Amino acid sequence: MTRPIRARIDLQALQHNFRLVREAAPGARVLAVVKANAYGHGAVAVARALRAADAFALASVEEAVQLREAGITAPLVLLEGVFGVEELRAVAAHDLQMVVHSLEQLDWLEQSDPATPLHLWLKVDTGMHRLGVTTRQYHEVRRRLSRLIAARGGSLRLMSHLACADAPRHPANDSQLAAFLTLDAVGLERSLANSAALLSRPDMCFDWVRPGIMLYGASPFDPAAERRPGLRAVMRLESRLIAVRACRKGEGVGYGHTWTCPSDLPVGVVAAGYGDGYPRHAAPGTPVLVNGTAVPLIGRVSMDMLCVDLRALPEARAGDPVELWGACLPVEALAARAATLSYELLCNVSARVPREYLNGEG
């Protein structure tokens, strides 16, 4: 019998969410974001399940090589491009596409093997102020990239990234769209919409859309109360009670005794902690499902265990099932109590937590 915590990944739910992408942007191609191990879900398994995607987006050469070595032949796009001229050899060897967001990367490309075709995405900063060439630099950079591609073969596309799409009524969305539309994109396919824009701004769904968090069934909006109906949670993080303790009024529970029993009560101990990716700073009262009933987290989360107040479920016993998040307890509910985002929680599920794939190839 192994430690009971598991991340169960429902690949049918993943495919269902992908179909919602197609429905929301029927005329666009889909660049599915599988960086950071597919937000903790397992990049190889997710890419295999999403064969209908037109391409996959990753953060590094290493992430892309993992997919290639697993037999994924779809186009793979490096969202941050390369981090040094030496990585261009790996880009060519593994037939990768790359984002160009700086003049330095452009210089590296001009110094690279002239026999290698280039498949590039030019990123322009329209207001995120993180990565991207400026709108003033755009025409010169595009001219130089077009010259490279004319000589070597390949393709060039245009993209930008939204800063405030999670708040659909934020004025930055309109200003960024306006800046994007000022760019002369004749002859170029364009991409702007992430998950939030894809679901709320059809005018931003150009030739390519880039869904990330919505593929995994979590809301891209802040607050998550604007959750899109129909999204299905893909990951269910589950464990079991490994002990039930009878604690007395006035006794402290967990490290530092930061929580004190207000009365005599049963305390359940769950095999899950921050070593598994459950947030240490989750507040007391955060819901945890035991036998399908919500009970509150109490005390400090430790590395391997957390405690819950079982007064609402006095019949609970060691071995009873626990859902930490999933279809019945949205990950957003935990994120709100831990002052973080569903993105971080999903990505932080540690490697020691086994992933079990349901309803498809894993």
C-alpha cells in the first residue's frame, strides 16, 4: 500500500474543454499551451490526448525535446524563444518554432546556419511591458525577419500578449487591441487571445488562439465567480484520512498551536501537505471534502499532512476518501483561501504525487 495521495487526470474532461475552445473560436487554429508540464497535468499525456490541436506552446527547448522524444510530431512553439545562440541548433534539430521578442534574438538568427528554414512568431509589446519588440521597432524587425525567411524558407506569424484579459472590462484590453490593430499585418497570421480573451472577446480571436488554463478546467477570470459554464475540472487531487484523533477543548493542533480546539472534537489527519503542492499558507476554514462533505482545514499545513475539523462528520474514519480539489471542489475555491491562483496550485503539484490518467492514453 503506497501513500494515498494521487492526482487523477481526466482526459475526457480535457478533450471536452478543447471542444469548447473550438466552439468559442470556430475560425481559428489552436495553439494549446502545455508549458510547465501542462500546468502540472503531464505534458506528454496532455499532448497525446489533444491530437486535434494545431500546435503546442512551451517555455523552453527542454520542454519541447521531451515531447519530441515521446513521439509528438505536431508543431511546437517556444513562447520565450531561445535563451542563447547555441540553442538554435536544437531548434533546427527538433523542428521547433520560436517566438522572437528581442533584437538580440534577431541578431542570433542572422548569425545562424543559413541552410536552416525558420518558423517564427514575432512578438510585439502592445501594453503588457514584459516581452516583445516595441511598436516603433516593429516594421524594421519584420523587414529583417522577412528577409531571413525569404532566403531560407519558413514562415512568420505575429503575436502579442494581454495584460488584463482576466478582467474583461479593464480598459487595457481595448488599448492593447487597438495597438495590435495598428500593426501592418498584411500577409501574416495573427494571435492575441489567451483563455480569458477567447471566452470573453471574440474580436480578439484572430487566426490563432492560445488556450491555457481553460483547457485544464479552471477559470481564467478574476474573480473566478465569472467561471465559464461548461468547463470541466481535469485534475482531481485526492488522498485519504490516515488518522482520526479525539482532541479536547483548549488543545492546540499542528505546528505552533496556531489553532486551538474550541470544544472537544474529532480531528482528521490527511496524507497531503506542502511537499505535495498543497499551499502551506491556506487559511483555516479552507474547505476539504471528506466522504463528499466539506469540512474545514485547521492548523498549519505541514510537509506531508494537514488536519481537518470533523465535527460535521463525526462518523469519519481512517481510510475515508478526501478530495483536495477537483470536480466537486473547484481549485479556485482553494486558491481564493490561499491568496493565490489556480494556475499556481496546479503547477505546484509535486513530482512525488503520482498522476493517474483516466479515460484515455496517459
